[in-house]
Amino acid sequence: NDILEETTRERFEPGFFKTEEGVVGGLTGLYANLRRVYGQPYYYNATETGTDEYTYGSQADGNFQAADLSGLGIPDAQNSRFDVLWNESYSAINSASAIIANGTEAAMPDELIAEARFFRAYGYALLVQTFGGVPLDLGGGELEFNTAPSLKSVRNTVPEVYTRGVFPDLEQAVEDLPDNPRVIGGVTKNVARLILSKAYLTYAWWLENPNNIPTYPETDRTDPDGMSATQYYQLAYDVATAGIDNPGPYSLQPTYYDVNLAQNDRNSEIMLWADHTEYSAKYNEGNVTGWNGGDAQNQSVWMVTCYFHITKASSDPATWSPVDAFFRTVQAGQAYSRQWSRMAPSIGVFTNTFADKTTDSRFDGTFTSVYRATWNYNTSRTETELYGANFLPIAPNEPVLSFIPSDPGGILYDDTYNDGTEAGYLPGRADFVVPIDKISRGVFPGLWKLGPYRQGKDYNDDKVSSSRPYNILKFSELYFVAAEAAVKGASGIYTARQLINVIRGRAGMWRYDVSQDMERIEDNSAAMQAATPATIDINYILDERSREYFGEGYRWFDLARTQKWEEYAGTYQISPTVGDTPATVNREIEPYMYLRPIPQGQLDRMDGDEAYKDNYQNPGYE
Amino acid sequence: CLLVFGSLVAVAQDVKISGKVVEEGSGEPLPGVSILVKGTATGVVTDFDGAYSISVPADATLIYSFIGYLKQEVSVNGRSVVDVSLPLDVQALEEVVVVGYGAVQRKEAVTGSVASIGGDEMREVPSANITDALQGRLPGVDMTQTSSRPGATMQIRIRGTRSLSASNDPLVVLDGIPFAGSISDIDPNSIKSVDILKDASATAIYGSRGANGVILVTTKRGRKGQEAVVSYNAFHGVKTLFSDYPMMDGPEFAAMRAEAIRTVDELGRGATYPNSSDEFDDINTDWQDLLYQTGKVMSHDVSVAKGSETGNYSFGLGYYKDEGVVPTNQYSRFSLRAAVDQNVGEYFRFGLTSNNSYGVTEGNQVGVADALGSSPLSSPYDDQGNLKRASQASQDIYKVWTKESIEDAQDVWLSETKTFGTYNNIYGEVEAPWVKGLKYRLNLGMNYRNSQGGSFTGIGVTSASDPNAPSSASISSAVTTSWVVENILSYDRTFAEKHSLNILALYSNQQEKYNSSRIVANDLPADHFQYYNLGYAEGEIIINPDEQNYSVWGLRSWMGRLMYAYDNRYMLSATLRSDGSSRLSPGNKWHTYPAVSAGWNIANESFMQGVSQINMLKLRVGYGETSNQAIDPYSTLGRLGTRFYNFGDNGDESYSTGYILSELPNTDLGWEYTQTWNFGLDFGLFQGRLNGTVEYYKQHTKDILLSVDLPSTAGVGSFVSNVGETENKGIELSLSGVIIDNLDGFTWEAGFNLYANRNELVSLTSGQEENVGNWWFVGQPINVIYDYKRTGLWQEGDEHMDILEPGGNPGMVKVEYTGEYNSDGTPVRPIGAEDRQVLNFNPDWQGGFNTRLSYKGIDLSIVGAFKKGGTVISTLYGTSSYLNLLSGRHNNVDVDYWTPENTDAKYPRPGGLTAGDNPKYGSTLAYFDASYLKIRTISLGYNFGGNWLDKAGISKLRVYATAQNPLVMFSPYHKESGMDPESNSYGDENQAVTTDIQERLPVIGTNAPATRTYLLGINLTF
């Protein structure tokens, strides 16, 4: 045994991708990559803050403030958190290319290789919408894995990326993928259809370019294959409706509540998610019994949760003696999350988007609008009741902090019953109240749908990242994609209204009332569908999408695709403190911002002079 | 009768003689001189006064020998009193220098650059390891503290930094064998000398492993002809805080928080952090005072050595313990060493050296971050006076710890590492009977080091909020085994008294194997298990593949060296070495490099004989190449990274291991090599009372092995390649002198060294001017800071604030704008990423000094070190430790901040514009002038003399008191913070955010605080 020769014993070399175990493991690596994007709190911020859904919250740092575009900076090359997408995508794309090349060479099954094709195309679809044209050649040739590392990068144009990097792989994936997933949460024919139809739709908007938004690298808005926007809208419609008509294992849940209920995670409506588990720190890639700042953590919901837990009640029925009404524990359930208060919903969310809070179940199935007492989870607390406003008793699980639908007048904000928050009180009510049309950056409803949930009872602390899967794609979106395509002129067996009414009909179904924490069996489907306008326009689609997917990371993409960002998010309202007259805040959303900045890290590491780097960066950010 | 006659004869032949042995010239009595009757084994040794008596035949010849003196043969000739004066052996007294592969050279003959220090001199700084002891002592040898924990060793850089991603650590050679352990495994008490090879002509003999310099550590051995000597050395001491971290007290923090709230209200944006229900403005808790303890330091060392004409031995046993000021932080070490040399017959010689140590490091679970962040407005005690579980600073919750509660929790909260290392060298030597001076030597080195780690956190122990948080434990193990076989053929001969020749040929093979593993288990059912039985874990047991390591590397070398001297005037040394490394690509495995150096002893020239002030004057010049293969094994092969995932949540069947391409194969990796020029001048003046050396060097390192961070678009994070070039040049000066030489018993000696190194990155990847991600810039040193340049704070009414800092506020940090201006004088753009600049990190020059005053038995010595210029990064004041948020969120470093009423402050307005959680440009507040002058130790000692010692059989007794780290002067950082200006962490350690600063840059972080130690010690020799 020559001492100058090397044999590894604790690692895999790249040649492992030539074996079936290697291909399967490589695919697992691609799924695991989803975690580094979906649920990642700063990426989440990038997709939501600055839209009509969210602004920055009271504890916002510069990342969040800049993202709001309301005068505290802009999300530039250094603080735009779309860098998460940029930095994570290419390693997945490169690995996917290695799997495709090596797996093909070793004659691995097409349906396995198709999973890699899906992820490569999905990565490119997200990148091209966010950044404009992106490189198809990472150093090993176009769509080849990198064998000769390069410090240079050349961006392709948007049509090149779509027609070479997105559509062919997805079309092949629709062909090769199985109807039913290989593994729980694995991609299928229909998942590929959803992304393919969305890609067609997004590209069609890009070709049409109704608001004259610039693209980069500069290129004509013509399709290399000579197709028109209209034809791509039709393709989007056709692929999406094919998905609806051939659902495979996917279906809509009976109620909206069921879609996002933690106990019902990984349900039939969810087509792709970034999975997590509370039972294995190893396979969760993060601590399951405490804080973890790693890059694979599901912590999005922390960002949009206010400091409700600081609310106090009195231990004494006559003299205000403040004690905690809440105990910070992950055991308290889906309504309760760790609080970072980095992002706050704007008032318009409740006065416009979710104006209907009673017929439509989606306001209730989206938000935590009542925080109920949880001090009893603290085993050292023996009180059986505390005293809230008006010294009225509050028992465990009774409301302490409630968001009421509108300001009835007469809410008192003095310190008679000092709950320690901005909330006020009303005569005859024990809970502290916040009119939802006068919320502030510090006190606002939480996001129940993403709330954490722990099956095991052995662990308490709320600092642990959410062990729930982060949902990425839903079967319902096929209806939205087809409807949007129909609005844009595509036609087929379903009209836009028919498609949207499937969603709205389901939204009228109630099974449980989250805010009241009680069963509520109600069927408002007919009323919901009757309220749908006869002619559906793109704005109605966008409103409906916000109701369906509020706070799930879709919003910026939806507004950017339809070029409605400025129109929808150019101004918003928020009260300086709870109960104050809402202030109107203006945002400066410039057309160039539709393309997000290439992250500074990319520019820093590239080899080239200033001019080369400026040329690489999107216009407006140099 | 016969019997009587016989005894008469005997009486007649033996005479009792006595006498005294003194040093020739001075007449000082010489104790311990060995006196042997020639041709017999009979002998005695002189006593403390140099006196002796012995019965010998009247015609006997006596041999007087003593180390350092020339041997004398004296015939008794019937005398009864024989007084002898021994002349000094000038040759032996001259310093000898170890130059590698067993060769010892008189310093006068050395042509390379070698810095040496004797063991006793080194031990003037009592310390746990040689890095502590040598800091600031040798020119060109830079020791930088990178951890303030007990037992930590320092980063060593010899003549600067060469490599970008390969190691810049020097090779340590312990008793001739490349050392595979940690420097902390070597007990400083065992050391006879340390010789540091600095230039290529000196290090070339160690080839690729010597590229960053070589530290030759030689341990004590018995001397030829030495009587048994027993030595005992010990010290005990207390360790106190040098300074605490300069955090705000209660009133200061309350005022700052109020100011932050006022600012936020005024500016109408940002977050406020009012008192939590745990905080009250009238409370003033000093969390650090509750935490720190007074530590203890102790060292005991016993050794015995003896030698005869044909062999010698030495054994030693040591114990060292260092307890930190952070409770449970401690390091202890047992060491055992043995050295034996034995001649067999006339031509054979065998020997063995064994250095063994067992060290335990404890207490790394306890840090200071909680104590620094906790609100001084929160009490550690509840209403009943019991210690609280946690304290809440606005929104941040901290676990409450005091030194007592940490001690109490020792059984349920612990972290320890136990390391056993054994470093052994066996040799056999044979002289060729037929060729004088020809020798063959076989060295066999065998090293083994095993490090076992264990940690345990009991149920709820560290959780601020959850007393039932599950327990966790981990165990780790790392084993290093290495062997080396060296075949050395040497020829050493002087011809015609003037031509001295030393030729050495070497063939060696070495291999090192490293294997480590780590297991983490959760939810141990009972606390008494600690980490000793993870099998009972009820929670997950994790064996993360990224924490299991295995590597083997091998190196095969051929080397030849020729040293020639003519008449002690002209010296030449030439080396050629060829190394083959397993780590590099096939086809690129071998590299051959030469080194040549020459010296001229000018003082020995006849024309200098009249210049009596100059005793020594030598000019040296050397050129050589060294190379570096210090990339990780398997770097050429590429790698898949590991990603774990769960498909669904059905337990084991959901779990899956994934892979992602993380490193690319590289078939072209070859050697990185350095070309070095060295020029030196050694001088000795005034009968040796002033000695010194001046050296100048220049190194070019080429084909640097560089891990290049790739842009994200490459799809892999980085790859290793041979790119780039760096340059180091520098000047080194050392002086030592006897200022007052025994004037009425008073002597004053002083030593001084000064050195400066200029480092430059000459090129990166072809044509690339900068690598911003790694903070590498062509034309700049390797170590720089890349950030904005702070110029002060924005003041009300300052020009162009609206353009340069949209959304900014007066009192925020002002940084330099480097952009263009419009014709109307307004800046064209806001301040942004392109305004970041390269800022200086390296010191201008540094050095050290030592001085020793003695009067009769009393001596006072001082050792100091200094540094001028450069930057010390204090993460406390910057952004990465989250302790200068100036928002009131949790406790803050005590700084002078801007308010509308205090506008000439250094630090920004609380509650002002932030980037992330910190003040915008807050990172620029971390940079301070790194200059300092430190007194490292002051020692006062007394050497006992007198007859009672003699009667007690004691040949030496010394007691001393030492203060370590007593004083820091001329340090801007010390002046502002009161802290020790030395770094205590690497750039990615001991901070809240560990990704902001390059890992390679040492920083001041929230590690164990700096300490000051007071010791009492004793040296005793029988």
C-alpha cells in the first residue's frame, strides 16, 4: 500500500451519482433544498413585505424596513433577501444537472431523472421571474453540471431561460413523472403540470408586458419559437385544466380550515411542501428542542406574530396586580407562535381583502384574531382565574386579547387596567380589544395558518422552529392559473368564473371557528358563489388569490407577474398606535424594482471589473 | 607479616590529597567538578566551595572535568594539596543551535536564520505552553492569542502569512520527530531549548512541512558524566480578572434605553424596547460580578538526570493546573517524560525519548454571553430571595447564572475533553569504523494522540424558560497516529584543521492517520448518566456523517545537505530536497527544491584582529525554496455534501439521506511553493557584552493553494486551486547586552527585539483584482478589513445627508463617500456597497524586551511585548456580538453616545437608523488602533546561598514571585475599554453572529475575560 495513494472512507465522491442509490440520494438532496428557501424567514420577508399583504412590524430590522419601500431604504444588492433564492437555487440546479447527466449515462429510470428535471426547471422558473435572465451555463456548458468552476457568469435572456431552461424539462417531466408520488410529498405529473402552467402564464405576461416593465438582459419581447402571448396563455390554460381533470391523488379539502390545519398537514390538497419533523433533529436538519439559526428552519410565522404574550392580567380582582396571561409554549397550539413582530399586515388586508369575515371562512382560517389565556401551561402557576379589563374574570383559554372587526367607538386606552400593550378595553368585556381597522405595527392579528404545532407533549419552549411542513404548492392553484389564463383570453371547457367559483364555493364551507375556538358547521357556498361578479377581471383574481394564499409567500410573485405591484401596494394604511386614525403610507415602487437585485455576494465573488459587474447587475441597482 | 607488609605497602602507596578547583581567571570556586583517577573508576566531586579530598596512589594522574570547561589532567606527584584552575571551554560556551535532523551547530557557523531560546530563559514567563512563554520573545515569531480559555494555545506565525487557505502554522519538531499533537501537550518544564528556523535555507531540510517555519523543541536529557541531579520546580498562583467587559450599569442602561425610546418617538419609526415586567429602573445588577471567580494556577515538576561516560538518562514528571475566572473553566495536565542514550561498544549508540501527557480541559459549557446581555435593571433573585431561572431584558430572555449556581450544577452541566498523547522517538546510530566521521542513523518516530470529549446538559439546566427541557449529551473521540522512519547518513569531519565538512543524506517516509467521531444523544432518562451511557437515551441519537472524519496522508522525501566551513571564516550550506505527497493529484505529487546559504565571519579575518571592540561580525545570505502541501487530504477528489430530509412524518421510514454536489474534483492540484531570500548580520561587541542580529528577508509564495469561493451561479461553494502569489518582506532586529557587569555585585542585562513584516497579495486567480467575499485584494496584505470607513457621526445640518443617507438621522454613523459629485457639488448617489474600502489590519511593527537586574542573590526580571499600529477588532463595540445595539433591547457596552445634547460623542444615537438589529454601519465601531505595550511578567527572585544548603545536599534553591499581565500601556483600546487589547477569539467565534468577520482574523469576542496572575514559585536542585 503506497503511502502516496489516497482512499477515502468517510465521504462520497461525485461518481456516486452514477448509481441508483446515488440518484435517489441526490433527489433527496433536492427536496431538502426546498427547506432552505421555503420557511426561511428572510426569504419569506422578501416575498411579502412591500406588497399589499405586509409591511414592516415594530421589531423590524433594516432587511424588513428596506423591503417595505416606504422611505427606509430599498431592497438593494446588500439587503434584498431574495438572495436566499439566488444562493440556494444554483446548487440545486447544478446537482440536478449532475443527476440528469450521470443518471442518464448509467441508464437510471426516466421517472427518477424526471424528478431532477422538475427541480431544475422549477429553480429556473423562480429565478427568471425574480431576477430576469439568469445563466443557463454554470461552468460546465448549458444545463450541464459544473466540472470547471468559473468565476465568470453570463446571463441568458428571459426567453432563453424559459424556452431552454424551463419548458423543455417540465414538458419532459409531465411526460415521465408518475401519477402518484414515489415518496410522501414527492413530485408527480400533476405537480409538474402546475409549475409548467404557471411558467407559461408568467412568460405570457412577460411577452405581453402590459405596463411596459423593463427586462434584463435587454431583449425583444419575442418568443424564439415564434409563439405569441395569447398562445402561451392558452397553453397555461390547457395544462392547468389537464391537471384539474386528471387530479391523480390530489383533491380540494372540504373546508378551507382543513387545508391549513396542523393535524391535517400533508393533506390531499398540498402538492409540494418543504417537510419538517419534530421527532428527529437530524432529518429535520435543525434543533427540535430549542433555538436553531440554521439555514433549513421553518421560522416564517415568527416574523408575522406580534408580542401578544406580553399582555398582562391581574392576579387580584380589586387592585391591578399584573401577571402574565400567556405562557410561551409550543404546546399552546397553532394560534400561538414565537413572536418576532418583524412584519405587520396593513389595515387594508382586513378592510378590503378580508372585508367579508363571516360568510367567507378564509379570514377565520387565516388569522389568529383572538388570543386566549395560556398561563395555565406554566406548571408553576396555580391560579384558576385572572382578572382582565373591568376586573372581570378570565379563565384559561378565555380571550385575553381580541381583534374586533371594526372600531365601535368608546374603546378606552388608559392605564386603568394596564395590560402592558397598546390594546384598549370596552365596558363589560374582560378581554383587551384592538379594532382590526386600527391596528399598529406593534399589535396585529397573527397568522394561524402557518402557526406551529407539536404532537409530542414532552417539550415546551416556543423558541423551537416550526416542525410543520411549509406548504409550497396547492391543488387549488390549478384553478387560479386556469382562471387567470381565461381572463387573459384563453378558452376551454371552464370559464374563469366557473373555476373561481370552485374555490369560492369551498371557501363558504365552515367546519370550525378558529377565533371562537368551537365547532361551526355552515355551508355558505351558494352565497359565496352568488357574490362572484359575472365578469372576472385580473384584479378579482388577485384579490381572490390573496384571500386564498394570504401570507404564504405568493404575493410578490403574483403582483410582479401581473405587473400590478405598484397599483396594489403603492400605498397602505397602518395606525401609529392601536386606535389612532390610520396613517397612509406611500411606497415608491419603481418599474426597475420588478427585477430584484443580483445579490452583492454574487458580484463580490465574480471575476471582473466594475463595468462587468455593473453590466451583470440589474439596471437601477448599480 | 605478609599481611602487615601488604597493608604497609598499601598505606605507603595511597596518599590523601585535598584541594580546590576554581575557574581560571576569575578564581571562582567550581562546585560539582568531577575528579577521576585515570585508569580507574575511582572518583569524587567537588563540593559547593569547589573543595575536594580523595585518597589516591601517590603517582596517580587525576582528570578534572566539568561541563563548559576544558578537561585537565594533573599528576599528583606526591603532593597532598592539589589546586586546579579549569580554563573555560570557549567553544562549548558559545551558544549552540539545533539546525535539524540531529545536527547541532555552533551559532558562529550558522548561515540560515535561526532564533533560539534556552529553557530557563523561556521559563521566565511561567506558563502552560511554549506559545505563552515565547510571545514577544523572538523576532519574526508572532504569537497571537486566539482564545482566553485555560490551556488554550496561541496562533503562531513565523514571518507573516503566506498561504491563503492552506495552513500557515509552522512545523513543530519534538526531539527530532515531527510532532503530531497539540503544542499544549508539551510541558514547558521539560524543555531544554527551542530553536526556530525561519528562512528557507534553514527550513528546507524539513521540506514541504517546513514552509511556514520550523520550531525545534529539544527536551532535557542527562549529560555525559553528570552526577545524579534531582530538580523540583513549582509555582502556585491566583488568577484574577484583568478587567470585566465594560457593560453599562443599571442607571446608565436605563438612561440609554430612555434615550432610545425618545429617539424612536421623535423619528416616528423603529422599535422600542421598554422595561419588561422583570426590569426596574432602581435595580442595578452587575451580572459579571456574580459570575466571575478567582482562579488558581499551579505547576509542579520533578526530574532526575544522570550520565556516565557511556550513557545517560533523564526522567521527569509534571503536573499543571490552570483554573479560569469563569467557573468550571479549567485545564490540567499530567506529563511524564523519559530520555535514555546508551553507547554499546565503540561504534553503536541507541536512544529513546518519550514525551507523554494527559490533559483535561473542562468548563467550555459556560460562557459570558448571558452575563453580558442580561439587563442590569433585572434582579437575579425573586421576591423570596431565591435565584431566578431567567431574567428578561425587554424581549430577550437570559438564563440566570452565578458562580455558585454554576458550581452547584457541575454534575448536570458539564463539558470536558480528555487528551492523551504519547510522542516517542527511538534511534540507533552506528559509526563506520573504517571511515572517520561517517555515521548512519535510523530514527523511528511513533506518535499517538487520543482526545475524548464528553458533554452533558441535564433536564432544563440551560433553558431560560423551560425547566423540563430535555437533556442532551454528546461524546466525541479523535485519534491521531503517525509514524516516521528516517534513514540518515552523515559525514562530519574536519580536514587540515581548516576545512570542516558536514554532509547529510536522508530518506524518509511518514504517514499520519486521523479518525474522529461524534455522537449526540437526547433525552437521557436520568441525570446521573451524564454522557457515560448514551444507550439509554430516549430521544434521538444522532451520528452526523459530517462529524465523522477519517484521513490519511503520506509523505516521502529525499534530502541531501552539505555544510562546509573554511577556517571558521567562510561557511556554505546547500540543501536539495524532494517531497512526494499523497494529497496532490497524480502527476503533481512530487516537487524538488534547493536552498543555499553562505556566511562570512568577518571578525575572524586577520585584518580585523586589531579591532578589539568587535568580537564577532558575520554576514549571512541565503536563498531557497520551500513548499506547502497543506491542503486537506482528498481535496482533489470532489465531494458530495449531505442533506437529510423527512418524506412525511412516519418515523424511520420517512427519513432519507440526500446528497448535493459540494466540492468539485480537481486533477490539477500541485504544490504551492515559496522562494525566500534572507540577509543577516550577526555581531558581538565589547567582549561579548552586546550581541545582536539584523535580518532582512523577502519571500514570494507562488501557485498558492487557494480555496476559491465561487459565485452562487457556479452551483458549488468553492474549489481548491493553485492560484495567486503573495509576498512577505521584513526586517528583524534583536539585541542583548550586559549593561552593568557585576559592579559591586550588581548586574543589569537587557534584551530587545523588533520586527516588521510587510505582506502583500501579489495576484489572485489570473487577472482577478479582488475577491471581496474573502476580503482579498491584489496589492494589499492578505489580512485586511473590508468595510466602510467611519469618519464620525452625522450632525444636524451636515451637507448632503438627504442624498447620502436617505432615511438617516443626525447622530448616525458617518462613513466616507467615495463616489462622484454632480457639477453643483452634490453627490450623485447614496452611500452604498461600493463605498466599502480596504482598511489596515496588520501592525506596523512589533517586538519585545526583557531585562534582568541582579544584586547578589536577588534578581528582578521583566518581560514585555509591544505592537504598533494595525487594527484590533472588538466585536463588543461592533455589530457581531450584539452588545452595542444602542436600542435598549438588552445590555449594552458602556459607550459615549450621541444625543441632541451630547453631539461630540463617538457612538451613534440610540434608537437611530439601523441595519439589521444594529446601528447602521455599526461594524465600523469595532475597529481600534491595536498598539500596545504590555508588561507580560515581572518576577522577583532570590537565590539562596550558604553552607546550610550544602549540608542539606541542595545545590540550588531559588524562590520567586511573579505577576503576569500586570500592565498595559499606550493602548487606545485599553484606554477606552479598560480591557486587555489582545485578541481572544477567531473571527467566527464568541459572537452572536459569526459570519460577518473573516474567520482568519483574530478578534476580541465574548470569550473568557483576560486575567492577571500572581505566582509564588520555587526551583530546587539536589
